[in-house]
Amino acid sequence: MTSDASTGVPTCDTTGSPAAEAATYRVPLRWRDLDSQGHVYHAEYLSLADEGRTRWLGETLGLRNPQSYVIAHLSIDYVAELNHAAEHVEFSAIVERVGTKSVRTQETLSIRSGSNSTIVVARITCVLLLWSPETRETRPLTDAERTALELPLATSPRAPGSIDTSGFDRIGQ
């Protein structure tokens, strides 16, 4: 799947990490993302990642409503400068762990350099919980959702420095 950079429609590229089969989603930068120095403001990295994550969840699990999940944990490492020269950022997610109600991902925001190499600008660890807007409670993953998430996980190596997030499954119970 490809994307027009001006529309921000997801670009699916599974060539980056064959073991994990990570999809990549192109998220356009907006003027409001920049600070007075021409850098993307640090809080906007989270907005860009959220937009990519929502697209990824829509494609992977069919969750078309952003209210179908909530974030339980989020940590970010800012690795490189992101400035106005980039027209878009590429978001990718690799599933690290699937719980009863939670999904732990390792995510990256990256840009392409002039030599067409990839520069990672941020690394993100995210634990999200599936959410029922009707009941306002967390909900368990369906069998189909679990299968969709565990398929790439079965062939993916566990990320270094992983921590146990099993306690997040109990949130909202």
C-alpha cells in the first residue's frame, strides 16, 4: 500500500523488519507542530505517534474509532532532531506483548534522509488498553484481535530491556 504525502493516507511498508513485519504509516507534519526554532515541538511527537498508532490499530484490528483504546503507559526517547525540512514522519509499531486487555508496542518515528536512509527521531514504548466507549471500561481482546497481534509476535525477537506489563491487564477490572 502506498500514500500520497499530502493526504497522509497510510503507507504500508513491510520491508523494514521482516521478522516483525512492521507496517509503516506516513504522517504529515503540520505548521502547528513547529516551535519558534523550526523544530517539531517535543509534545507534538506524541500527537504524531498517536495519529500513526490510530491508523495502525484501524488497519490491524479494524478499530476505526480512536475511542476504542486508551493509553496506560507511554515513554519516549528523543533520538534525533525533527524539523521543518521533513514533510512527514513515518510511524511504525512492533507488538512486543499481548495481554488479556493490553498490548505493549515498541514504536518508532523516523524520517528519510537525502540518501534514502532512515533516521529514527524517536523511540516509544506504549501500553494500550482496549476500551469500550459504551461501558467506559476496558475490555478483553477478541480471539480475532489476539490472532492479528500475535501473528507477527510469534516470529519477532523480544526487545532488549523489556519489562513485564502484566499488571496493566488488571486496570479497569
